[in-house]
Amino acid sequence: MGELTSVEICAGAGGQALGLEQAGFAHEAVVELDADACETLRRNRGADWKVSQDDVANVDGRAYTGIDLFAGGVPCPPFSIAGKQLGAGDERDLFPQALRLIEEAQPRAVLLENVRGLAASQFDGYRSQVLSRLHDLGFQTWWDLVYASEHGVPQLRPRFVLVAIRSPWAAAFRWPTPSEQAPPTVGGLLADLMAAGGWPGAASWAARASGIAPTIVGGSKKHGGPDLGPTRARAAWQLLGVNGLGIADEPPGPDWPAGLPPKLTVRMVARLQGFPDWWEFAGRKTAAYRQVGNAFPPPVAQALGASIGAALTHAGSRPAGRGPAAPPAEAGHHASLAG
């Protein structure tokens, strides 16, 4: 489809940026505030991506006028069921900054992802404000749940994805088609990594871990350590033969006790998220795990990027399947999102 350009904010460990690169987008800027995540980006793509460690509030979108895609994974705590769901009242809500940058950069398309909690009825008014602002800027919009398991990732991992595209390219947008193949099982995907330390029980463990994983969560610096999620998630991991109460430094060795569920390593979790094994994560174990757990799976970003890229380069046909969101009733009442 030729080279398309993008700018990404809140890039984290680069899951979305990597997937978009695989879909044909060249990054004019990849912005992230966390120092460890920026080091991760530089180690893996420093020569190709223009990595900027900065607060989004300091970014001038006018420096990127004319880009094809503005993307980002804006922080999820304002809308997460694990948090207080403060929405616009949460200091970590960066939707206003994203909208400011979109207005300044004037991209042809927008891709923003968040937790499915943003789809809750209590945020109907908030979503309407976002859509109203985008419609005012000339975009046609779609907002829907996308499941990672539909794109080869072995976990459900629902994310609420916003796509906005200008005319005439919007007419050609189609949501990516789910894969006809079932995602791999946890055991099938991790068998070699679980056996890498010489554990004789790895094969039987892999056979038992015959389902997909619960949604992997990374937590935040304010709450939680490197574990695989809340009580319900840890119970689901237990059914897969995994101890979800922490992250291991190494895979189980030859003397690992029979019947004792092993913990996953950061590398194992990264593979479950769809990262290639060569992707290196900076920082200590907890920092590295949080980067992995909070990432947008690269295969999902690649699928979305390919659909957006196809629309930007093959405009003209009508969209199929899920239609665009109608202009919100609250049109014009978006002052609180003005930044």
C-alpha cells in the first residue's frame, strides 16, 4: 500500500506501534513518558522510530501536519473496572490532549484504544463529547469492542477501539475480519519456554493448559505488583496450571516439584501478548512486566492498521458490517474536552 506516516502517543512498550509498522506505517514520532518504556522502544526500534520521552501536553501537533494516522493507547485507569472510574475527573485522562493534537496535526485517520469499561453507560455522555469533537473536525467515526482472540492472540482481551477517518477515505473503511483459525492454547504457545529450564513436567503441563488465557493486566505504579491479575483472573490461571500470584525470573528447572503450578516469566507473558521473542523489555522485572501487561497486542494493531491503511489507499467503496457512529445528540457540548 506504499508508506503511510503516523504519530503515536502513550506508546508504552510499543505493541501498537509495532503492529502498525507491520501494517505499513512509518512513525514520524512515538511519544511515551515512562523512562523504562522509552528505553524499550529505543532498544528495539531506536534507529527507525523517532522516540520522544515527554508528556503529551508538551507535544505540538502542528509539527506533524499532514500525517496519515494519529494513534495511541490513552491511559485506561479513568475507565477501568479495577479503578474508581472517574472518567473526565481523573488526572490521567488524556483524551483532551489527544483531541487537541488531532486538531493540530489534521491526520487523515485516528486510532485510539482503551479498556472496555469506556463502553459502560455511565460514560455515554463522555463518548458523545469525544465523537462530537471529532465530527466537528471532519471525521466519520466508529467505536466498537475488538477481541484479541479474534486475531490470533491467546486471550480474549477486549479493547474499546475508536477509529475516525476523513472523507473520502472513510467510505472504504471496514473492520478487520476475524481470523478463521482459533488462537493457540496457552500450553501450545508456551511449551518450549516452559521446558527451557529442563523441567520434566513441561509437556504434561502444556497438555493441561489447553485453553486461552484470561486478559493479562499490567497494573500501575500506584497499585499492585507483578502478578497476573485480580482474584478471578488468578483462578482462571490456576485452571491452566499457572500460579498467577507473581512472575518468575526463570522457567522451572529439573527439580521443580511435581504438581506445583509454575509461574510465567516476562518473556512468556510477552509471547501471550503477541510480541516477537526478540523484542527486549527494559527495566527491572516489575517494570518490564507492567510494560508487557499494559500493551496493545501487536497482531491486533496490525489487523486494525491494515484496515485503516486499505481505506486510506483504496477509497471509494461503501463500508461493510458495522456502520459509523451517528453524530451524538450532545453535538456542540464538548467544552470539557477542549484541553
